[in-house]
Amino acid sequence: MSDSKTFSGVTPAIFSCVKTTSAEQHGTTYDPPNANQGISTTKGTGWIVKLKFEFDPADGDLKYTVVEKSWIVPISAVWNGIGDTINGCRKKAASA
């Protein structure tokens, strides 16, 4: 069974911010870079997290599903990190 989580209330601007912020802070890559579906990859020393992403701009839902994750990375850290990034991007969008 794959582990997945859906984040609601995500606009295209917020999703773009999430991609940019995660790349700057964690080196995360999105493949393909400008698509609403694909694979995001974050690598560290001795660990990797690969997630399938599916963004539905009409519904505002952004779903991530674990494709590959090193045992050393708790899934709660993945979901909390994504949630924190989304919330930070919401604040940026609200103040713009």
C-alpha cells in the first residue's frame, strides 16, 4: 500500500511557490518542471524521497504519493515539511 496525502486549497501560484521554495531549501526537483503531474525528488547524504505529485488546479487539490523513501526519513517529516511549505506560500500569496 502506498502512502499518500492530499493538500487542499492550493492555487497554481501556491503550487509554483512550493516548487521554488522546496528547490531552494531542499534541492527538490520536479520532473517535468512545469507540469501538474510527475515526480518530485529530494536527496540528501544517504537518503532519498521520491513522490508522485498530482495537482488539480480546478479543485485546488495537490496529492503526493510516496514512490521511494529511505527508511531514515519519517513520513511525518515529509508531510509536515510539505504542509509547512504550502502554508508559507499561502502567507506570501496573501501579502502580495
